[in-house]
Amino acid sequence: MNDIVIRLDLFMVGCFVLFALGLSIFKVWTKAEIHLDQLVNRSLAASAIPSGIAMIACALDPPLAQRITGVNLSFAVAGVSLLWVAGKGALAKL
């Protein structure tokens, strides 16, 4: 099992496509108005779900991180998010 490489990028793309298709079908079914920017933003948000799960799993089992490929962007987003939250907290009015 240790020789299995996990392609996180494929899971992320899969979530993006499935969510975009699902949202498009929902739009047609309910006759709701969803603009392209909303569709893309929501689908991108959904594509981050596998990254979040993978990062939590890596925190619990650090050697797992060596078997996951396609995480560069996910780590960058997590780092920027952490800096943003820390900065807001540190610079907030008392």
C-alpha cells in the first residue's frame, strides 16, 4: 500500500467538473439564474474539498504527504489563508 501514489490533482479536477455539471443541471431543472462567474467560483470552491481532506490526513499521517502528487497549489492556498487569518487576528483592534 505504501507504493501507491495519490494524484490529488485528478481528484480536484474531478470535483470541479462534477460540481459544475451538477450545478448546471440544477440550474436547468429549477430554472434558476446562475452566471458563469458564480458557476466557476462555486466549482473552484468544491475542488478544494479533496485538498482539505488530504491536508488533514497528512497532519495525522505525515509519511502520507510523500505519496500525494499535485499539492503545490493546495499548499500555497493554505499558506496564504493561514497568513491572512493570522494577520487579521494580529492586527485587529483591541
